[in-house]
Amino acid sequence: MSSDSPSGEDKLIARFFGPIATDPGALGLTDDAAFIKPPPGTEMVLKTDAIVSGIHFFAEDPADAVAQKALRVNLSDLAAKGAKPLGFLVSLALPKDIGDDWLSAFASGLREDAATYKCPLFGGDTVRSPGPVMVSVATFGSVPEGRMVRRSGAKAGDHVFVTGSIGDAALGLRLRQGAEWPLDEKQREHLLSRYLLPRPRNALAQAVLDYASASMDVSDGLAGDLAKLCRVSKVAAEIDAARVPLSDAAQAAVRHDASLLEPVLTGGDDYEILCTVSPANIDRFRVAAMMARTAIADIGTIADGEGAIFRSPNGQPLHFSRTSFSHF
């Protein structure tokens, strides 16, 4: 006997995610697929990342924050490519103990960020999982034809810039795992919040598009990600570790324990923009960053050769036990 009534999954999608699918191309999430037409004269930029409970977030983290982290780590990549967000897809693998309260909070966080970053939902999938919660987001954005900022454009003489502050999330994770340093409550909360919720620098995307020769986001650690950029660009980098921007909280932690400088520079989850800018464009890039209300720091230079070297204040190279986070 057949029935025309909606399935449980259809009801879930309509209730929690339908209100987020505001673009006409999403078809109200009532079809098998959606459609999107990029603005004239542009190309699509595609990115996907997944986050898994117990690896990228804690099982007890608020569901709205989990949703926002899943979207923001992808938006960060679009920003580093100089791309404007157009929309996203989301797929959820959920264990049986996830109920309506969790889904309602998750959808609320997703809806809030979809509006904030002007990045509507176009569809996705929901499945049961015998394992932990997994959230996979695929974002798509647009850039003018032929202008996506790649990792491969750095040239000798370029300056290396990063946005915001580095190392907060790595230290926030250590606090969640039980580490203790002499921090005041404001400093502690800053580090914890930076791990829980990234702050993608989409406000700087246009400046990156206009002035950066190479760019990527910092997700696996500044040292390791810069090494990746240098490898693809076939150049070297000289970085003054003292010029890497640290928050007051991170500075306080490193003052207490100098060994924390390594996880600050290699720990990952920063979701800041790392880019190179030619000397001719530095002043314009600084002005554009100021107009975008985004802090940037000039931390070193690109040179001929290979590899990224971080130097201490006395000029000695720093050696790391590992340069970046890796799942494998």
C-alpha cells in the first residue's frame, strides 16, 4: 500500500531547514537538486569541509555553535580566494540520540549565519549514523573570471600578511582539555570562544582579490600552511616570529610557558587569511584592510628558494616537532 504523505526525513527538512533556503534556486528544498546561476562575468569557487564530533568539536558544544563552525570554516576558504559567497549545501550524519531540540538549535545557528554572511542554503542530506555527529558543508562563491587568488602566485620580494591573531584556537583547545595558565576570565573566555567559533575574514575578500598575489586560509597551523603556499609557489619565506600577531590572552599564556609558542604557530583552527602582497600594493592593501575593519600584520617576506623559516628575535631559526595538524 502506497502513501503520498511526507516521510520523516521530508518533515525534518521542511521544519528545520526549509526556512533557511531563501534563494529561488533552492526550490524550497522540495526537489532532488537545486540550481544557481553565477553572476555574469564570474566563475564559481567551490569548497567543502566536514567537521566531526570528538575531532573538530566537543559533543557537549551547543548545536548552534556547531552549525556555525561548520559553515564558517568553509566561508574562510572563500574569503582567502577573494570570492563572494553564493550559497551552500549541508549534509548531516546523526546518531539516534539527536532529537528535535538539538536540530532546532542547529538550524537556528545555521539560519543566523546564512543571513549574516549572505550565504543561503540550497540543499543537502540527512542520514542516521552509528558513530558521532558529522556535519559536511559545501560552499560555493564567485569571483571575476580568471581572478581567483591561488596559493601559487607568491613572488620573491612579496610581503607575507596574516589577519587577526594566530594561535588562539589551539590554546583554547588545550584549555578545553584541562590545561591551566594564569589567565584572567576575559582572556580565558577569548581563547575558548576562538576555538568554538571561527571568525572568517570575508570582509577582506575584495582586498585579497584586488591586491594579494597568493592566498589561503590558516586552518592547519600557520607554519605548515605557509609551507604549503611556498611549495606550490616554488618560493621560500622568512618570517619574524615576533611579528606574528598574538592576542593579549595568547601573549599571557606564552609568557607563562614559552614552549606554547610552538602550538601557537602550528596548532591550527585559526581560520585567518594568510596572503602575500607585492611591495607596490602594500599601502593599498593596508587601506583596504582598514576600510574592511580587519586587522592585518606584515610578518615577513618571500624569497627565492624553498621552505618557510620562522626566526626568533635573535635571528635563530625555530624548529618545530611538527609544522601543522594532520588527520592522517
